Amino acid sequence: MLLKLTIPNILTTIRVALIPIFVIICYLPVLLPKGAISQSQVNFAAALTFAIAGITDWLDGMIARKWNQTTELGAFLDPVADKLLVACALILLVRWDRTYAFLAIIIISREICVSSLRELMARKNRSNVIAVAKIGKWKTAAQMTAIIMLLLGTFPYFAWNLHDLGNTFLVIAVILTIISFAYYVKEIYLDLRTNNTA
């Protein structure tokens, strides 16, 4: 049932709702009177909101698998929510000059391409061919860690340079992004070749 209300679907809906909240938080210095909120407060609130959204992503996947609560709505909405959240965060980080545009472009482009490939395989009833691989999970973990660090940015209570550390994790995420994309393309190619010659 498409609209079945399950805990994973509720968590995914919460994650979608957190996206505009996250964006608004990032723009609070512009929206509020000058001096009403410090940049470090915005950094912390944005990082916390992003982290909560990331936790809902992990929880809804775990619960869906453990309790067999997968639905069509969840299968569609979950990756859309993830991609929107990450894309918004990366665009804002580039705008704030906390990371490099080319890294964000690679990650966002990969997500668009993989989504298109998933749609292609779904139409052929071969969605399992491009199921999330372990390397994709590593990529997501590195990506989320990097974004949280970069959002914290100049947060004064950390002794480490989170800017450099965050960008290091983002470079790792980009490398895993490219490798995972190549893996998915290979799997699709092998599947299509096998089925076309069968």
C-alpha cells in the first residue's frame, strides 16, 4: 500500500520537513536583525539539524529492514530526502566558501546519475541490480561526517581545525562516490548484457 503509515515513513517525512528548517537556520543572520544571532550559533544549530536528519535516515532504514516495514512511499521518498538534504548542505557550504565547488558538483552529479540509473532498472523490473552496496554506505558515512564538520566550521569549542578535517572527509567521500558510481555502472552493464544475450 503506497500511503501506509509506518515508523520508517514517519521518520523520512520528518527528514523532509527538516530540510527547509535547515535552510532557514543557515539564513538566520540575514533574516534576523544584525547581531541577533552569532555565526557560531548558526553553525551549531545547522550542524545539529543536519545530524538529526542523518540519524532519522539511519533509523528508518534499520527499522524498515528489521521489522519488514518497507513500502513504495518509503522506497521513493527516502533517497529523494537524502539527496535534497545533502545537495542543500553542499550548496550552502560552497556559498559560505567552506568547501570547493568541484567537490559538491561531483557528489550532486553522481546522485542525479544514480537516481536516473535506478529509474531505468526499475522500469525493467531489475531494481535489485542497483541496490545500495557497502561502498555506498561508506560514502554516505564519510559525506555526512564531512558536512557536519564543515557546518560547525568556526565553532569555538573545538580545538581541531574542522574546516580542513571536514574537507579531508569530503575528498574521501568524493573518491568513494566515484568508485561506487563505477561499481553501479558495471553491475548494470553486466546485467543488461546478460539479459540481452539470454
